[in-house]
Amino acid sequence: MNNKEKAFTAEQEQMARFAKALGHPVRIAILDLLASQACCYHGDMSEVIPVAKSTLSQHLSELKDAGLIQGTLTLPSIKYCINRENWNKARSMFTELFRDIEGNSYVCR
Amino acid sequence: MNNKEKAFTAEQEQMARFAKALGHPVRIAILDLLASQACCYHGDMSEVIPVAKSTLSQHLSELKDAGLIQGTLTLPSIKYCINRENWNKARSMFTELFRDIEGNSYVCR
DNA sequence: CATGTTGTTCGCAAAATTACGAATAATAAT
DNA sequence: ATTATTATTCGTAATTTTGCGAACAACATG
């Protein structure tokens, strides 16, 4: 445990960042709503997701900061939607991780 | 924002739990090691991943608590490996989320 | 211009996460 | 029995996350 000079790869950092953004029920609920396209507006989400508006804003910001969603001002409201580019990036990274482990021939007993 | 009686679905909670477990570079590094089957032992990981042993233990515990890995005592060390059953469950849940959003015809401008 | 609507930011508090070294436990080796 | 090896748990501290209501900003409406 002496060779500690090496940190994590950019891929590992990015992967963890995406996963962390997905790591809360409110944020999964937001993405579920966006997936069902039932709505894309803050106000609509606020009626369905059981948290205060300010808390919802924070979770939306975190998804935005992670790059997974984006917001467009559509007065008088704000329309949120998936950031396709980064979402695809996340999808491929998760897929790769799952594939790598799936293809792992090592089996524990 | 009055209909707050409904919490999150079990699926959403489970999804968030898996994602949260993946939400740290150390834990991604652990899984990368398990994927490469380069090693499965705490001591080996400790030489590659730049954190104190006790910290590594904590991260291993979190992956264990989330059900993603399991440890088998193989004296004098401990052999860690993927929990296939739960890993497959996680994979299918992530795949589903990505598929749902991929198939979403709603496009923002 | 006063009011209402929509959503963010601020201020704060509670809880969880992250990290480390020291202490501990369990087992093997001398 | 003492010592060495391996990994976890304990104790502690710093940081981050989560959550809420109040205050605020931006714009539309009466």
C-alpha cells in the first residue's frame, strides 16, 4: 500500500459523477417523469414529487450540474429535458461497466 | 404541490440505492478491478487504490450493503467478488431506465 | 403600479458521507 | 506462547448532502 501516487482515471471520476447524480429517489423520480414525457415542467413535477419546491430545485440543479438534464426557459415556466449528448455518454459508460463484469470469467465460490 | 401523500416506488428506491453505491471513484475502481479479475483480495486492492485500508473496508462494506459484491473468507485473506444475482438486477434496472429515456419521443429545443 | 405566478437562492439545521490512524479480532507461523 | 498477517471496527473530524421556509428575482396581468 505504498504506491499511492496514482489517483483515479477520468473515466472512473466521470462514471462516479453520473452514478452519484442518479443516487437519490427524487432524482430517479425526475428522470422517470422525463422518460414518460408526462411532463417536463418544474411545476408539474412539484405536484407529483413529494418535496418542497426549493428542494426540487436543488435536485434539478444537481442533475443539471452532472450534465444529465437541461432546462429551457419557456415563460412563464421552465421546461426540463434530458441532455441527450451526456445521457448517451452515461448510458455507454454504464453499459460498458456492466458488460465488462458480465464478460468476466472469474467466478467466486 | 398538495398531493404529497405518495412516496417513491420500491423500484425508484432500489434504483437510487444501486446508483448511490456506484457514486464514488473508489467504488468504481473496486468494480473495475473485479471486472478485470486482476484481483479479488482486499490486500491487492489496497496496493492499487489510493486510500487507507480502513477507508477501503468502508467502501467495500457499502458495496456489500447495496448487495453488489460479496466477500468470502479465504484465509488468510478475503476474496471479494460480484454478487451476480443483484448485479444482474442492477444491470436490468439501469438498462430499463436508459431504454425508457432513449425511446422517449419528446425532444426539447 | 400593485399583484400574482414561477422558480431560484439564501440561511439554517440535521443527517450522512468520507477519511484517517489506533485499537481490535482472528488466524497462522515461529 | 509470542509474533506476524490480514482485515474490520472504533473514535474522531471535516465535508457534503438533504431539506425546509423565507426572501428574492423575473415576468405577466389586472
